[in-house]
Amino acid sequence: MDHFSTWSARDNDGACKCCTVGALEDVKHFVVDCPKYAAVRKELIGSLTKLFSTGDAKGTEFLSVLQGKNKNNLLKLILAHEIDHSKVICKKFDKLVHCFLYEIYEIRNSFIFSSKKLSPLNTCVKSGVNDRKVSAKN
Ligand SMILES: [Zn+2]
């Protein structure tokens, strides 16, 4: 996942513009850490918890990741989701994760770019854009 680590950092200071944590806005921060998306993330985890409450070994393994404190494992579960489960569960899982990623991406861009419709290729924060919203580093 290293190629994701400079998602926003390549043309600005890299600090997340959506929260005041002061963290680098890498994929880990975006997907599992940023408090800006906590409510949506909580919804995803709730839905995945229901999905994986199958009583079998795999389901139990995924539940322990969802309920655990290890954010790296959670990130792996969400993004590198080779979840090796039944087709129905895989399909539902993919749909939930895609909706979650879409939603947090929309929240991020409506906050940083004032709801302008942008291609994902043009949503790296340029230096100087919205400096007044940046409290992390200043
Ligand atoms: Zn953040």
C-alpha cells in the first residue's frame, strides 16, 4: 500500500485539511483514523459486524479485526479485502466498502473544495488552497 502513502503529500505539506489532528493525510489516516469521517466509519463497522456475524471461523476472525484496536489490520480488511468468504458475503462486503469510500471521499472534497465536482485525479490539495482552513501546521 506504499504507493498510496503520498496521496495528498505530493504537492502540499500533506497534512489532513479535514481535521485538526495534524496528521499526514495518507490512506491510513483517511480510511481508518480521521475524525471527520468517524460517523460514516462507525456505520460501516456496524454493517460489517452484522455481515460477519455468521458464526463461522472466518466471520469470527473478521469480527475480531472490526472490534480490535489495531488500525492497520482494519485498513487491510477494508482495502485489501481478499476476504475469502461466500460469494454473497463478498458481494455485500464490496458494496459496503465502496459506498463507504465514496461517501468519505465526497465529504473530504465537499469540505476542501466546496462541493465542486472533481475527478479523483484532481483532488490533491495544492499549496495555498484553503490555507485558512489549515490549522494543523500553522
Ligand atoms: Zn484528518
